[in-house]
Amino acid sequence: MIPELGHLALWLAASFALLQAAAPSIGLWKRDEALAALARPAALAQALLTLGAFAALTWAFWVSDFSVKLVAANSHSQKPDLYRFTGVWANHEGSLLLWVLVMALAGAAVALVPTALGERFRVRVLSVQAFVSLGFFAFLLLASNPFERLVPAPTEGQGLNPLLQDPGLAFHPPLLYAGYVGLSVAFAFAVAGMLENAVGPAWARATRPWVAGAWALLTLGIALGSFWAYYELGWGGWWFWDPVENAALMPWLAATALLHSIAVVMKRDALRAWTLLLAVAAFSLSMMGTFIVRSGLLTSVHAFAVDPTRGLFLMLLMALYIGGALTIYALAAGRVAEGRQFALVSRESALVANNLLMSAMLGVVLVGTLYPMALEAAGGAQISVGPPYFNRTTLPMLFVAAVLMGIAPWLGWRRSGTGHLAARLLPAGVAATGIVILALLLFGIRGIGALLGFAAAAWLGVASLSILLRRGVTLNIAGMAVAHLGVAVSILGATASGALQQEALVAMRVGDAIEMGPWRAELKDVRPVAGPNWTAIEATLDVQRNGRPVATLKPQSRMFVAPPQETTEAGRAGWWGGELYSVLGKPDGSGRWQIHLWVKPLVRLIWWGGLLMAFGGLLALGGKLRLPSRVRTVAQEAVA
């Protein structure tokens, strides 16, 4: 009965979405205030009903109601409680229901939060957002019903993909969806701004919190997904340039450019048309990512390969939304003035240059992701575009962007002198030079890419800290500086873990040991262990450094019961921001086990940097509020 109530709530929510989309549009056209006023109550009703539908599906998973087809296909009575709950969105239909729930809650927030743009603009935004929601409601109800019954009901479910039974993958999708939905609100603000001819500083101030929040949540989602891939898949890396990874990275790059471009509109009333185009592009790329993951084009552990009919439905939705927005942009662009001019040497110019770099990186990732798919669709030829292509094209641009990020905050708006730059950037220059000399002399690093990575991290990190230590820093500026500091920390972690990494792959018997420089790992034991819904073979490795015990690693090879699938669980231990990382392989039949061991200096800084970036984005929501003096004092003491 509860699934039927959830299905009914979903239909009613779709009906209110239709009302929210149509009534305000007609009301604004006919100047009927009563019709336009329906937007806010319709948005609130849609949110409550969608929440009810999601609660009904969650209940079905929680009680293991295998008469619901989705539960039977993605759950099992032996599954731990956490994954009964998170299994709701660890599948195609449930993830789409989560998407429309987050979108409905965002609509309710737009309806409730005060706006300086006036009620007419709010109504227009709610109407545009409801049009977007309608497509996903139609997709759910007509092509991906999450409440479909299974007759006769099985006595047991098929279970959830074991790789998804992990806390990282439990919270990774909701964070990404929240980011995507934030971009959909920015998209609605952009379309409403074009329709109302209201693009300017006030519009930018109203849109910016949604973009900053979406960017911060996307950053958290991507960082969490990267961390999960690192520790769960057992391959020793943290980014593979997989098409599904790229599907999340592309809207993040567009959102990064949009966030900087909105700052120019807000401060200098310039780059209006470019900012609108970025808002459309960011949401379009999130739609494209949805299409890539759910169209059946890819087979991936975190892709939902479905039948071609659903892929066609999504492609039509994408064409409708993106084509409609670009049509409105083409018609409205002539009415959107570019605003005030600025000199070549100014903060605006630096932000434009960084925007162009972000856009160029986005183009590189887009081509590298879509070209193999297009080639296969056209002629059946299969090619692979892997890390060498992406690294050689994006990393030089990232280095230039890091240099600009260190310079831009010290430049003035409209027109800036350069006489003050040498003194203010001297600490960053000294730090960059010092770390390169240290890498050359102490670690013997000769690779130009690694040296540039260390230099960029030191340059940007010290420049960002210098901004934080200035007097009169607002939360907006502090957020920017913290986010830039996070980029520097991530660059340092990625560079150090790659350039200084040590690796060994050996076959070992119990009692054997392997040595890598000051490190020594001895295989002490290999034994069976059991978990709540899995059994495993677990190795025990005692690790010493310079003869002193530092860690015990316990890598596992797990076999899950439902569904029956073997997975790898890495054995990890931290030291000084780095990690010891081990993977247990197969036996060779003579008593030896394959052991893969890595020493990864500073690798954890990659994800600490991601957390700093996200925190900076959220901190910037404080706007012009001053950073408390006590906070600056603590920061100064920490640096000293």
C-alpha cells in the first residue's frame, strides 16, 4: 500500500510542477496576478509531495519489500542497515527520484527566501525551474517508474553491487545531485534574467549564492568520489579520467568559470552575456553528464546502463532544455549590454583569462570524453583516450591558471597599477623558488612537470595565505582565498604523491619481507575472515621505517554473498599526510601471495585540498561580513 501512495504522491507532485510551470507564465503574459501568485504554493506543495514519494520508496527498501521491482533488483535482507537506506539512490530509478526531490526542495527554497529582485522575477524563476522539473517527472513516471510491482514477489532480493556498499558511495551521489540542482537554479535565474531583461549587479548578487553553493557541493562530491575510487577499487590511483569522472568534472569547470564571471558582473557590471552563456553551459553539461551515465553508452561501476529507449528519452530532454535555453540566449543576447569597460591590467582581465583557461580545459575534456563515443557510434571503431592525452593538455593550463590565481586578488578593479605586485608577491615567489630547489637537491626530482607542480603549489598557497592575513578581510575574500589555498594543497598532494611515490609488486610467503628504501614490510599472516554479508582472505603486513614499527596493513580479497562478486579492499595506514597502501592479489599455488605495496607521500592532501575548496565556497556566502579579528590573529600565529 505504501508504494502505491508513493506513486500517487509522485503523480500529484508532477501535477503541481505543471501548475507551477504554466500558471505563472500565463499570469505574467496576461498580467493576472492571481495566476502568477500560484507559483509559490505550487512549489511548496511539489516539494512536500516529492518528499512523500521519496519517503515511501525509502520505506520499501528499509523493510525489504521485494514486491517492489526496484527493491528486489537492488537490495537483500542481509545487507547492512546503512546500505538499505543508501540503496534507495544506488540505482537508476532511485537516483532520478533523488534528483527531482533535491530540485523540488531547491524550488521551495527559492519560494521562501527573500529576494531583492522582486516578486515578478521570483515567479519567473519558479516557472522556469518547474519546466525543467517536468521533464524529469515525465521520465520517472513514463519510463523509469520506481514503484513498479513484481508479481509474484520473490522471497529474497538480488542485492546491491558490492562496490557501492561503501560510505563514500553512499553520500557521493547526493552531493553531486545537490550541485547539479544548484546549477539548475542558476540556469533558471539566467533564463528569467533574459526573459525579464534584468541581468545586472542585482541579478548577479541573487544568483551568486546558488552558484557558490552548487560549486562547493560539486567539489565535495567529486573529492569524495575520487577518494572512494582510490581506496575501494584497489588500483592505487585517485583519478583515471574515466568518462563518468569527466561527466562530473565538466560542469564543475563550467561552474568555476561562472563563479568568477558572476563576480565581475556583481562588482563591475561587465561580462553579462558571457556570464549568461556560462550559466546555460554549466547546467547543459550537468544534463550531458546525466545522459552519459544513464543512456547505456557506458558500462561503469558508477554508471547506470539502461535500455536505449530511456537514453533516447534523456537525449530528447537534453535537446529541449539546452536548445530552448540557447534559443532564448540568441534572442536576448542583443538586448544584454556588456556593461562597463576595463583595462588590460585589471582584476577583470585576470578573471577573464582564468575563464578562458577553464573553458579551454573544459573543451579538452569534452572532446576527449565524447570523441571515442561518437567514433564508435559512427563506424563501430573503438579507441581509448586515456590519461596521457588529458595530462599533457590540461596540466600546462592548470599551471598558468594557478599563477593567475595568485596574482588576480592583488589587482584592482577596472584599472590596476603593477608597482605594488613585486612586494606583495615576493613571499610567494621565494616559496616557489625554494620548493623547486628543495625538490632538485633533496629529492633529486628532474621532471619538469613535477617541478612546475611544486612551484605552482607553493606560489598559490603562500599568495592565498597572504590574502587571509590582510586587515579588513571580508568573508567573501576569505572564502576566495581559502578556496585558492585548497587548490594549492591539492596540487601539492597530487604532485608529491606522483613524483615521490614508491611501488613494489612481489610474490610473498608468510614470513617473507620486502624493502623499499627505509621501508620494510613483512607478511605475517594470511587468514580467512567474515563480515556481515561477505567473507574474505585477509593478509597482515607489519611495516617498519628505519627499523621502527609504524603500521600494520590488512588488505583483503572479499567475496560478497548477494550478489556473488569478488572485490578488493586495500590495506592503508597514514603517515605525515601520506599513506602506505597495499593490495592482496591471487595465490600462485605454491604458498606465495601476490602483494602490491605503495608508499604515497602527501597523497591525503589531495582530499584535504578538496575540503578546503568546498569550505571556501561556502564561506564566501557570507558576502561582505568582516572576518573576525580573532580568526586573523590565529591565522597569523599559525603562519609564524
